[in-house]
Amino acid sequence: MGDRTVQKRKYIVEKAKSVFGKNGYRAVTMKDIVDVCEISRGGLYLYFASTKALFEAVLEEEHARRAAVLEAVMEKGTTPGEQLLLYLDEQKKTILKKKDNLTAATYEYLFENNFTAKNNPVKKQFDEEAAVLAHLIAEGVAQEWMDCEDAAEAARNILYTLEGLKVSARAVGMTAERVDREIAYIMGTLGMVVK
């Protein structure tokens, strides 16, 4: 792909993300994307064959962004505990984000497409993120910053908690103080105190 093609595709994905974030998955049509991107229908179909393909590109982009955040946090030269806290702080921003929040759209996409465990792109992303978090926790235990008997299980539980907070934020609302208490609880389960 040429540089211009890559930029155009990225532009479409970014615009689509805000449409999906605002309207959910089921309600979005290719016409909605054409309108927001101000391109022709044929121009859009050069890049994406359907709203499903476009949403999957949005999910991939969001996963790459989250992976980059996690990688950046781990490269800061800080302790594993500080790294986990930085990661959780980034997740807090996502939980409290009102605009362009993909939580509802992602669940609509999953329920509509009836994925198996093997071909579920969201599960794949979850598993990859859990593996990175498990490594971070294992490092924390090895360096005696954290106390945990099963780093992989702890990582999955952290991700389940974060996902529950995202859903709760959309369904019933969530305050920053509530998220801070949950983060403090997560850190406490690893033997760390958040001040």
C-alpha cells in the first residue's frame, strides 16, 4: 500500500471509530461512514467491503493503541508496581471516556456475529493483553514489589474488572473516585498500597 492509501485508510478508520462510538455497531451503515468521511461510496468500498470489515479495522486500531500504551508504560524504567499503576491510569481514562466509547458497539458486534472462542478477535486481543499483564505481574513478584501466586489468573481478573467498569460506566455511570477505589483494590490484591 502506498503512503497516501495508508493515510486514507487510517482517516476512514478514525472517523468510523467516532461513528461507532456514538451510534453503536448495529445502527451504523456504510452511508454514515461515507457522509462523515466526505468520500464517495465507491471510494469507501475500495478500502472496506462492509461495516463489519470496517469495525474490525477499528478494533484492530484500538488494540494496537492499547498495546502501544502498555508497551510505553513498561519501557519507562519504573518499577513493575509503577508500571501497573500507569497502565491502570490509562484504563481509567478509557473507562471515563464519554465520547467515542466503543464498549456498546463491541458487545453488539460480538453478539451479532456469534464467534467461537477460536475465531473471536476480541478474545484474541484480551488474551494478548492478559499475557503482557501476567508478565508484568510476574516481574513484580520476582522483584518483590508484588505478592501474587498466579500472575496469569491475576492478569485475567484485572482485565475482567476493567471490562466490567467499562460496561458499568456506560450502563449506570461511573465517577473518577469510584474508578480510583477499584484501582486501589486491584493494587491491594497484589500487596501494594496506592496513595
